[in-house]
Amino acid sequence: VVVESIKLANDRSGDVVVRLYESRGARASARVQLSDGASSVVATDLLERTDTSGVRDCGELVAGVADLRLRPFQLVTLRFTGSHR
């Protein structure tokens, strides 16, 4: 699994957006967690809109930690909300 980008959300909320993908053409598992202790994480589409269908497809998103199960070449965008709000 390759982390393609880490950036602040486009809406200037201070949330962190992480985009990653499976690069080898096989199923893969990954765990994504920010070191500053994000309070929650949601899957989004490429425009950073909440994507509830992606949550079921990629794994569990609980308590700021994303445990992912990716299909071959699957792209996932996650939005982490921290305690900065």
C-alpha cells in the first residue's frame, strides 16, 4: 500500500486528508493512524465528500484509526478529524 498524499482538507477545517492505494495488483491490508491522535476518520471521495459506500468496502474506521482491506489497485481517501476543533 502506497501513501500518495497527506494534506490539509480543502475546506480549511484543519482536518487531515490521506490518500493511498494498493500498488501491486493484489489484496492488501493496512492500518493508518495519525501521530497527533485524531478523534475520528471517515472515508471520502476524491472531492473530499463523505463516502459511506467506501467504508464498507475498505474496512473499519474507528476511534481515529483506519484498518483497511484494499482490493487490487483500489484508491482510498481518508479524512481525519483531530482534537483541534
